[in-house]
Amino acid sequence: LLYLYILYFHQHGIPSITFLLLATTMTSIPRRLVVLAVGFVVLLWTPHVQSSSVHNDDYDYDEPSSPPPPSSSYSTPPYWPKFGGNRQVLLLDGRWNTSRATQEDMLLDSMSPHLDPSTIDTLETTHIPSCVDNTPPGTMGYRGVSFFRRRFVVPTTNNDNDNDNDNTNHNDKSGARILFQACNFYCRVWINGVELLNPQGERGHATGFVAFWMDVPALALLAGSTTTTTATAQMHEIFVLADNRFNETTAPVHTGGDFWHYGGMIRSVEWHIKPPQQQQQQQQQQQQQQQQHHQHYGYYAPQWPWRLYAFPQTYSSVRLQLHLMSNYSGPLLDNLTLGFDQYPFNNNGTFNNSSLHWIHMEPNTAKAVSGVVELGIHKVPNPRMWSSKVPQLHVVHIEMNGAILYERFGIRFWDIANLNKTTNSSNTNNSTNNKNDLPTPRIRLNGQVIKLVGYNHHTQWPDTAASPTMEQLLQDVAILKQGGSNFVRGAHYPQDARWLDLMDEHGLILWSETLGPGVQLRHLQSPTFQHHHLTQVREMVYHAMNHASIAIWGFFNEGPSDLDESCRSYATTASTIKSMDTTRFTSYAGNKKVDACYGTVDVISRNAYPGWLSRYVDAKTFWTDFANLIQQGVFDNTTGKPFLISETGASSIYEWRHNITPARWTGVYQARVLADDVRVATTMASISGIALWHLFDFKTEDRWENGTACDYLPNVEPPTCGYINVNTSTPHGRPGGKNCKGVVDYYRRPKPAYDLVAILYNGTDRKTSWKTEAYNLRKASTRR
């Protein structure tokens, strides 16, 4: 009986050791019974303990109205950057309450300042990240307003240096920051009933598929509830509104495009604590420095690192740029410690001390300007290069006031060299002996000419839509690698952080692109569009700048680049990118016969389908003619710029892969067209690369998703069409609600074109399944 009492007390946080000691010291049975009786009384007196305890693993989800369990432990996100020390991050993924606007509320104004989360019921549950509109191809997904709610617990950080004697949670004094890896299309956020503002001081965030953050004021945290009598944790409630309706006010950069725009909280959500605003300094010298600082700049609060960017300068050095968690300007009075290639290597947080390389920076040696600190150029110990064949990576970390931030980066260099056709040697002054033998601009990686070959890639899977599992992402990497690819164009939006990590780890060169496909001149002339577009550009670059795999920043897929009036917006976008990052190229994928804006970017890119659209056009003739026009400078501002085929391809129905007749939409026809495109791209020096459209078949835009699904064979998995309505006389249309230009189908089953292109790309034989290869890649990623 005593053991059962002790076990119960232990599980519910009662100091049962007291009763154990008392009972065992009693010399008579009656006295022992008295002690047990006291324990029983305490048990009856403290029923509240069970209800206030946090049980994340055994929460009952049977009832639809059951709230998700409050999360209570910090965990580093499964992607870079990583965090340590006091720099704690709570991943808010998991079960959330949710609801949708009813049919009567479809005209709900999601921007209304009077919207009150307390009046909105969220009785169902869902898993975050996920998509609210995940339906099979050929069927319409939900378009409307969705609501999400979750309770979570933030443990109080004990600060030995704090002078306060009360039990106040000092995290509440300093606020917090919440980061969404993506929330589509228009999203608003409340913490404990207090609405958050974005960094521009506006309600909500009006761009999907891109990471963004909002600061949580102390006022919002103080509205939370204390969960224990000792104030060791604070319960908070987050409420999110997500509107995935197309609207030029709430979703101005969702301009359409031939793919399904998924809605909801499609990627991870992170809670970042901020440094305490009051901290007693340990050294008299630092106290004096703060007094002097206060006279010139005002009160100095301890600073924590938000991001640390590493820009390669030489093959053994990088320039480091620190971004603080505040917009502070002035000299830093904190001790900074930098280290290379030292980070936790196992789950218990221990460090590989044998590889430490410390750099100490004393107070007043660095100055912040609006939260940005230039830390100078630093040598990287034991430097190693990142390349597509040997993707070696480094880690740099910084520690400030006990907060540690780890960033992964790669040393690599992109440039353009004009090479003579006859000698293949570098020609820096563009001079030639023969006026007909013009120098050929080539893309180089680490001083070596490289041909980019690969595919465009949307983030889309049948069961998880735009919120894939890591295993699914690895399977796509396996398809790319076995297919001989070294290049991926991330279409048509900023990519998942986990996907970027995999590109870094497996040597796949990436084109990262903003959302806004098919943008029109009226969009570019709209102040609302331009504001949100440039905000998106900055968010894309800032959140992905350390990824070694990214070679090209792209924007405005198939925009109005044939119009002179458009070029101002193109130039503004390119210059905004260059103001943040000069180590990579800029480009846009145009589809116009005559283009006026080539002068705004570094690399010329063209989308065209000579073997598919209209009548069949010889691919070699088409691409050779266009490449020569670029090289000869027929278009303005193209001389000396390399040329990429950013999209080309043809469609085929997976179920028609064995057709012998090479009619449109058959596997034979698609394979022939793609082979012609790839042969000319891989053999012509004046074409620097090719990205076929597309790696897999995918769910397309709304107008093709209304009762257009094929008739599936019963009891066949993966789903297979028994009948599909296709007009074979035209290249247009989306049979079954899918864009069928993939070399594998929606369920990742290969078509004839995959193996043929793999041979032309010098890929490996498919000796193992893609799932097996994905498992092998995951083991390799873990070792990195």
C-alpha cells in the first residue's frame, strides 16, 4: 500500500519521499498507519495536480472537442539553423484544434479589425503542418477561411543573475518571437487574445510558401495563465486565421499559375524565447561600460543572435554578418564567441570538443546598425569546398549571453567566364581572332565550367500535398540523383527548409524563386503588389542565404518582360536581391519571343516547348537559334551572359506508357521530345543548362479541378486510371486534373522518358528502388 502511494505521488509531482521517510522511521504499525492516513488526506486534498500536469504522449483524442495537448518541452527544429544554451526554441508542430468558415460565412472579411478569436469555435482536430485543401486531382479543394488554435506551455527560465525576488516569468518581460516556415495565403496570429503585427507593423502576412516571423509583445505573454503553484511554466494560447482564397488584397502575389496553391499552416511553426530585459552584470568593467553607453544610447539590454550569415570570400575565409533579435543600433557590450565546426552531435546535447576553433570578440569591438552587425572576415579552419560532386559543409556558431546559434554553410564560388570555342580557354576581354567565333559565356562553380541538368520541382505529394514527410522528400532526391540530375529549379515559390538542407547535403544545385507566376503589368504597377512582392523577396533570401546549394535567385515566372514598362519592377527586384547577397546569380524564366528586361539579371533563362506546343518544331533548330541570338547580342544587354533552358518538355499519360504508336500524350511521344531537348542542351556550349518540366505529374490550377478526375480501376493501388478523357489532337488541357509533364507520375511511378533522360544526363541505373535509395540517403544525411 505504501508503494502504491509513493508511485502515485511520484507520477503527480507530490514530494512522496517525505511520506516514505516518515513511514520507515516509525517503530510501530499504528504510527505507520497514521502516516499513510496523512498521505491519503493529501491525496484527496490535491486533485488539481492531475489536471494541471502536462501529458503530451497519452492525451485522449477520441472526442472531437478534445483540445490538443499543450506542448511543454523545447526542441531544436529538424532543419537548420540549430540552437543551444539559452537560445531555446519550442516546435509547435502536432495536434491543433481547427474549424472552417461555414457556407454562410464565405463572405467573411479576413482582414476585419473587429475579428474576435474568442467567438470562434474550433472543435475539430488536425495535424500541423498540413494543408486544408488536400484533395485528389480532378476534385476541388476547400477555398475559404480556416481557424487553428493550440495551447502550449513555455517553461520559465531560471536566471541566477536576476535581482527580482518574485516568481515572475522573465520571458514574459522580454516577449518572444514566433516563426512560421509558411502559412498560406493570408494569415493572422493572436497570442492569448492579443493580435500580433508583422515587422512592417501590419496585421497578418499576405504571402504564402515563404518563412516569416512576428514578435510577441510582453503584454500578450502576461495574459497567459500560470500552470503550477511555483510559476515554473506559463500556459499560452495561439490562434491562427488562414485564408486561402485568391484575392488581390489579402493574397496579392498569388497571381495564379498552372499548379494548385495549397492553403493553411503548411510548414512548421517555431516559438523563440527572447533574452531577459534586465540582467545584473557580473563584472564592474562591464557595468561602467553600460553606464557610459546609457549616457549616449540609452538603456542597453542583453542581445541574442537571430541569424548569422557566412559569405565566402576566399577558399578559406568567410565574411560573417550577425542579425540580432532586436533592431538595436550602437556598440555591442556583450562578449561574443565564434566557433567553426563545433556543434552537438547527439541527442543529449554534448559537444565534439576535439574540433573546437574559438574566436573571442571583446565588448565594444563590434557595432550594430538596426540589428545588423558586421563581424568581419574570418579564416575557416581546415577549409573544404562545396561542389555538386563533393558537397562538403561547415558549421559556424556564435554565443552571446548564454544563447548559442549554429548555422551551416558551404564554401563555393559562382562566376561567369567567356570561353573561346576553339581553345575553351578563358577570354576576359571578349576579344576573338574571328568575328564569327564569339566567346561563349559559361557558368562556373569553383573555377570549373559546369553544365546544369535537372528538373523543375513543385512540393506536392498525393497524401500530404505541400506538407511532405522527410521520407517523401528523400524519395524525390533519390529520383533526381538516380536520374543524373545536378540541378533543381524550385517552382514557383520559396522551398521547404528541409528540402534546402537536402539540396545542400546531396550536391543538388538550386534555383530559388519567389511566388508570383504569370504576373501581369497591372500587378507590377500596383503599390500593394510591389510592397508584398519585395517583402517576399527579402524573406526568401534572408531565410535561405546560408544554403550552399542555391546558385540562382529567381522571380516573375513568365511575366510581362516583353514590355518596357515592366523592366523597372524587374530591376528593383534584382537590385533588392543584390543588396542582400552578391555571391549568387539573378534570373527570371521568360517566355516571350522578344524580351526587354534581360539587362536586369545575370543569367538569361527561357521557357519554351518546341516539341509540344503548336505543331512540332525541331528542338535543335529552335534552341540553337535562340542561343545564338543571345550570344550575338541581338537582344539588348545579353552579351556575356550565360543562357539556361528553364522549362521545356511534353505531356504523357502514365497508363499510356506502353503505347507503340507515338501519338501525343503517349509515353513514346514524350520520351522523343525530351530526348531532343536534352541532347541539344547537353551538347551545345552556348547552353549552360536545362531544367525539364517536370519531375512528376502534379495537381494543377482551380479551373481544371472541378469533376475532371479520371475513372479509376477498382481496388488498384496506387490509383490507376481505367478511363481518362483526353483530346489527343491538342497539347492543351489537364486530363484527370493533372499537369502530366512529369517523367514519373503523381505516385512516383516512372514513365519511359525517365530512363532515357537519365542516360543522357549520365545517371546511374535504377538497381535499387527509390524508397531504398531514400533510406540510404537519409543515413548519409544523418552522418553529415
